[in-house]
Amino acid sequence: GAVVSQHPSRVICKSGTSVKIECRSLDFQATTMFWYRQFPKQSLMLMATSNEGSKATYEQGVEKDKFLINHASLTLSTLTVTSAHPEDSSFYICSARDLIWGNYGYTFGSGTRLTVV
Amino acid sequence: AQTVTQSQPEMSVQEAETVTLSCTYDTSESDYYLFWYKQPPSRQMILVIRQEAYKQQNATENRFSVNFQKAAKSFSLKISDSQLGDAAMYFCAYRTQGGSEKLVFGKGTKLTVNP
């Protein structure tokens, strides 16, 4: 089945530095990639939607200059947390929509636990 | 905007028994998709089952089935013969039509399976 590889699974960074999270669709073309943030014991909160070759669309309240999203190819999307602060510590998950099988449910990456110290 | 409501923050079931998780949603669209996702402690989101709104027949996947009541905007998940591996957070999701076709999630139900 469709697989989305998300890396790194865990990352610890110092306050003020930037962190890049990658999501790759391994066996399908991801026309659309969704980026979520999940706080402990809470639901997934959509941060932004990106389509290959286009600028990402951010949800209300999400700082686009802080959370940079790039979707340069049909198999790779990245989320860069710039100038990270402790409040950015969270679990980040990507989800890809397959051009052909998208109606069958979106495929999720395994998530990245970001800790900013 | 569409909303998804899961009114049961936590549920528990005995192994081998049946449990039903509730989900309601609000939408003005006539055609849409509904999903149940499972998130075990590993936090990997796993698709459990999906339902197309235009289909009257309830979806079934092995021990998992749904009760889709379109008029009532209800989409409950029934897990039969519960297994220890079913313990997880369960999220109901609605897929918007047009535009980005993003998923709108409920707040989730934590399912505990007791041996």
C-alpha cells in the first residue's frame, strides 16, 4: 500500500535554530500534502496544505513565515520550523493525498516529535 | 464550515466484546467522504474504514463496521470481537469537497480494551 516516510522521528533543537522535517511518498505521487500539529491527548490540527509546485495555503492563525512549507516535487514535501521556541515543541504529522487513490483515505507519515530546549 | 463531534472522550470494552464509537458531523454538502482513523500509542495514523455519502450501504472491513445515518449526520463505528490491539485513539474525519479536500477531524475517543 501507499507509504509516506517522515523524518526525523524525533528531534531536539536549541531555541532560535531551525528544524526541517521531510515527508516522502515512496510509491505514489502526492499531489497534495497536509501538515498537522498534534498536542498531547488532542486531535490533529491542520496547519497548512501544499500542492506540488505551488505556495502552501495556511490555516488561520498559523504563521507562514515561521512554518515554511515546500512541495517541490510530487514525492517530497518539507516543513521547516524557523527560529524555533519552546512553544513550538509538539508532534508534527504529514499526510499525502494520492492523485489516483485519494478518495480511499489519505496516507499519513509516522510523525516527528519536536522538542525545543 | 464543517464540524465533526465525537462525544465520547473515552470508552472501554472487554476483550471479545463489541463497542460502538459515536460521531456526528455538520455539513451542507450532499456528497462527501467520512473516515475513521486509528492512532495507537505509536501515533501512526491508520485508516480503519471509509464511507461515501452517496452510498446507502454501510461500509464494513472485517471486524469494523459503520452505521451511517445521512439524514441524522451520524457516522458511528462498531468494533466487534474487540482485541487488545484495538486499543488506541479513534478519530472520525470528514473530507471537504472542492478546494483542498482536507480532512476535518473530531477530537477523538480513547478506546481501552480490558483483558
